[in-house]
Amino acid sequence: MYSNVQKTSLKLGSEMAQDAAAVQDRTFDIVTRALDQSGVQWHLLARSARLQSEKIAETHSERTRDLMQGFADATQRLMRSHSMAKDWASYLKDASQRVVLTMDALRERGDVFLEHEAAGCPPVLAYDYEVIVDGKTLKRACNYQLLRILPPKGVTVDGKKRPYIIIDPRAGHGGGIGGFKPDSQVGVALSKGHPVYFVSFGRDPVPGQTLADVMHAEAGFVRTVRARHPNSPQPVVTGNCQGGWATLLMAACNPDLTGPLILNGAPVAPWSGEVGENPIRYNAGVLGGTWQPMLWSDLGAGKFDGANLVMNFEQLNPSRNYFGKYFDLYRDPEAGWKRFIDFERWWGGYFILNEAEIHWIVEQLFVGNRLVKNTAQLEPGVPVDIKAIEGPIFVFASQGDNITPPQQALNWIAATYADEEEIRLRGQRIIYMLHDEVGHLGIFVSSKVARKEHTELASTLETVEAMAPGLYEMVIENIEGEGQDKRFEVRFHDRTLEDVAALDDGQEDEASFAAVAHMSEVQANVYETFGRPVVRSLSTPMGAKVLRDLHPLRVQRAAMSSANPVMKGVEHLADTVREQRDTAAPDNPFLELEKLTADWIEQVMDLNRDLRDAWYEATFFTLWGGPLATWFGKKYAAHRTLPYPESLRSLPQVEAALAHMKQGGLAEAVIRLLLLLGVSNQSFRAEILHRWAHVFRNEAPFKTLTVDQRQRMLREQTVIVTFDEQGAMDSLPDLLPRAADRKQAVDLIKRILGDIPNPSPELVEMAQALYETLDLAEIEKKSDAPAKPAPKSRARKAAAVNKAKPQ
């Protein structure tokens, strides 16, 4: 008995020791992970401090040196001047007159603001238009409208060309920025003869309106345009900024809409960005999440004032918005007057959103990042999956965009697809473009962008159906000349998801945003339970209107209008100044000192902004970068589940395509040859796409096929080449058993590809392999043409490339 007790005691002791060891191991793992996360937090803080300090030191030390040198040079020239008194008198008169003209411009801005508000803030389009569909008449009513742009005099529109539909952002401002001047998205499309439609919206939402209602209305607009142009290709839908993610929502929820989509500066992945940059993405972590717009909506009697969003944008760059644009007007009021008023008409048109709309935007998109994680729902039980989109997607981003940096515009691609092979497998085409420096609004309104990127994009859209599925970057290179004489080459480069990821500095900082998302949900629930009943009981429609009227952005415009008796005197004084205008000479030294002083003021404001942004970022990572925050946000950090790349080959559609790779004829062979040559070279020029698209639509053996048949054939051949390149090559003779078919295929390839300067070694190698696989040397011997022996040496391989003309 003692022995049994002893054995039992030993067993219990052993089990207790094992349990203690297991607890110790788990504790060690938890501590280790916490320490690791603490290390990540300190790493992010250190990197942020280093990058911010380097940027501030480099930027402002250089600007300070330039300013000091400028002041020194200007002072010396002033001291050497023999007409200082005369220059001063001339400058003083000119500056006084410019003050009056600037004040009068601000008065006119105020008048325009009040008139625009009284008219309900119509779209600021530079073109005449007619209303095709009014969203207020729909079953699910909303304040959106479908407008048809009336072509101006001298412009002819072809109803059989692909229609364009432009959706502007509803982010505090009104519609029209995509077409408020001739050099714009609307202007580019009209100049090429395309019918153009515009999706606009009223200032005030329909009571009870939701984003789901808006989505259904926009989808209905696209179907209406399709019905109006039954003989044209599918419409292209362009979404600017927030109109971009709205376009994605619409296409994902309506897979029958298969036309191309263009996303210009669209913040689809709002957690993304670089450490040391993009401070706007930290707002929810520092200022609070979803509860804030809920509060402001309750104070607004269920409506959210878009002027609050505009103020956020202005504070991103205070030197420009609070000083620079006014100094530019003061510097040359005559030349800058119209430009200033036209832009301010749009910038000062503040639009309203229902509480449900702003709540969804903040909770599910900007704070929750749910569109990227595939957990977004516009309506209960109706998920929004970006993978459901079938139309080609073009993404335009810019390195100079401080509102939607390239990472926010592009990172959703890597979060949605396992790799670029899955993009090809799904028959999807994603083409992205990166501009070096244009700002956020410049993507939509810059004439330089309109004349180059948007023009080339419009040309590509005419031929996009001929592109093989895949991920591409559109690059404009070899630029020569200026203005109307500018010449450049457009190339499409095959890219991988790693290429897209390389644009970011890593995603280790995104764990902090997951913690913010969880806290935002907690705060929203607390406010919903305890704060909302109190605020709503105190809010009235009249009080909400007074609150909107007293918003600082509205007050500063209304106070400077002609409604203010003081400004009436300014108007009369400005008329007198215009009659007696006397400008200072361009070389007046006081004008130079004035410009240097303005630059110094802007630098001081920029320094304060940069210090603020550095503090902002440090505060964010201090609050949300530690191990506790990581644990708190763990559930919200999970991304969508992606298939293993290795498993894609076993999918039924892949196996079916590979099983039938020996079936087909001339059409399949030509597509496969182009794909094999394209894969080997990894890029191609835009003119090759245009030639191929013409053949694909209008010449034998493709012209007798329907659009769906051509697309299915292109997709199947892409799958075959992607998943079994060698098998695709070896089975070519089965598609082209006759010598005449092989010769016809090669002749078509030559004509499509044209001359290839400096072919890559991989391209030469592929051309030689295809030459031998199809036994072209034997075919040439039997033809009437002089015999051309198959190339054997490396030099003769290059000759074969020139003969087959691949790209």
C-alpha cells in the first residue's frame, strides 16, 4: 500500500512539475512576445523620430539658407540702387492697390458663396449638361443625379464610342471638380469623341438615405448609359478620390457591370502609409474614432456637416490654405482673380451627409479597413468582395499626394489576391500608374496630367479588352520636348505583388490601427448608450442650422461678402483702383523683398506643421504601438484569408484549361504566341497593344467571334501560359498542324509586334524556341520566298527576333 501511495505521489509530483513547466513556458512566450512588441513599438518611435527630424532638418535648413541668401542679395541690390525712394513710392502705390483688389476678390468670393448656397450648390462643371436620371425619383431615393455632358461647339461625339461616366468625391465638397475646366477628365474624353456622363449630387441628402441607396443608384446610372449606347463597348467609370472607393463598392456588388474602372487617388487601404509621412491617417488614434462623427451628426439633427471634412483637409497644409493661396492672389490679382474664384466656388461648397452615411464611411472604411479585409457590408448579409469585380481596374496614384498616398491607393491589391497568378486566373486586369509629384487635387484637375496621363489612359481604355489578364504598371518614359510638342513613350510592365509591396516601408505599423479600430468600436458603443440620448434630446433642426451657419469656413466667406456694408465700400474703391492701376516695375527690389518675406512666413508655418505632424505620429505610436494595444487589437488585425499560391494550379478552371491546351486553332495559337513572347520580355509598348486590339476586334480569325468568346479565349490561353509555359509551347504544333496556318500566325505576330529595338536575351531565347517548335525553317524552305536558315548562334538568334518581330 505504501508503494502505491508513493507511486501516486511521484506521479502527481511529476504532473505538477510538467504543468508548472508548461505554465512557465507559456508565461515565457507571452513575455517574449510582449518584449518583441515593445521592441517594435520602440523601433517605430525611433524610426519616426529619425525620419521626421531628418526631414525637418534637411528641408528647413536648406530653405533657411536660401532665404538668408535671398535677403542678403536683395538688401545689397537695394543699397546699390540709385532710385530707392522712387522704387519705394512705386511699390507702396502698387501694394496698396493690390490690397484693395485682393479684398474685392474676397468680397466676390463671399458673394459667389452665398449665391452658390442659395442655388443649392449645383455642380461646378465648365460644360452645359442635361439631367438624365434624378435619384430622388428612384424607388430607393437619394440626392444623386446622372448628367449628360453636352459637347461644346466644335466637338463631335460618336455614340458608338465607349461612354465615360465620372463620379466625383462626396467628401465635404460638391461635384464638378473632374470637369470644371477644359483641360480635365471630361475635356480629354470629349476631345476623343466619347460620350461623357457625370454623376453629381445635391447638397442635402434625402432623409434616411444610406450608402447602399447611393450604390444602387450609381449602378442604375451605369445600366442607363449602357442602354443608351447599345452598340458601344461597356462604359468606363472614373471615380475620383472618395468616388473611387464608391466605384469599387458599386462594381463589387454588381458583377454584371464589367466595364473598365478608373480609381484616381482613391483611399481604398486607409491604414497604409509610410512612417514619417501621411499624418492624416493617425486622426482616429489621436482625436477619436467613430464616436466623433456620431456626435457631430447628433448636434446637426442627424446630419453631418461636410465643412468639418474640408477643415481637416485645410489643416494638412495650413501655409498654403491659410496664407499661400491668398498671397498668390495678392501678388497678381488681375491674373489670379478668375482662377481663385472658380476654385473657391467648388472648395467653398459644403455638402451634407446623413449620419448613417458618415458612420459607415468612418467605421467600415477609414477606421475599420473592412473593405480591404473583405468584411465590409453595405447592407446586412450583403458582403462587399473586391474579387467579384470583373472589369479592368486602373489605379492612378502620386508620390506627391498627401491625402491619398500611393500605399493607400495600391496596397489593397496585395491584400486581395494571393499573387499575380491569381489575378490572371480570375481574368482580371489591374493597371496602376504612379506620378512623381502632382498633389491630390492635381490628379483630377491638373492640365499637365490631363494632357499626358489621362490622355494616354483614354487611349489604353479603347484597347484594354485585348490585354492579357495580369498586373501591370503603365509607365510614361523617354519624354522629349515641351508643351504641345512633348513626345514620350508609354510602356506596360508586368509587375508582381512584391513590386507593389516595395512601394511601402512595411506593414508592421498597421497593428496599431487594429487597436484603434477596436477602441473606436468600444467608444461608439459607450456614446450610443450614454451620450447619444442626451445630445439628441438637446438638438433641434433650428439649432443644427445655426451651428452649420456659424462654422468658421462659412463665416469667413459670408463676412467678406457684399452683405457686409463695409465691403460695399471696398467694391467702389476697387473700381476706382482699376481705372487708376499703376503696377510697379518687375525689377522693383521691394517686390523681391515682399516675395522673400512671404516665403519666410510660409516656412515658419511649414515648420510648425512639420513639428505638429512629428508630435502627432509620436503620440499615435506611444498610445497604440505597445504590446497591450497589440493584444487589444488582435481580432481586428486579421486580413482576409487568401488561397495558397501552390493550390491555384489544382483549381477546376485551371485543370480544365490545361487539359484542353492541345485543342484550338489559329486564334488560340496567335494569342498564345503573343503571351509567351510578352512573358519573356515582361513589358510592351502601347502601340503594340493598339495594333493587337485592332486585329483582335476586326481581323480574321477573331472578327467572327463574339466579345465573350474572345475574352474567354484570352483568359484560357493566359491560364495555360501562366501555369504550364513549357506545355503551352510544346502543344503549339497541335494548334497549327498545317504549314499555311503556321505561316499566317507568324505573319500576324510580325505585324502586331512591329520592330523591336534592343531585344532582351530572354526574348531572343523565347523567339528561338518558338521558331524551332513550329519548325519554321522547314516551312520557309517550302515557301516561294528565299530560304532563311534557322538561327544557331546568339547573333543569329537576334536576327530571328527581328524576323518574328516579338515584343
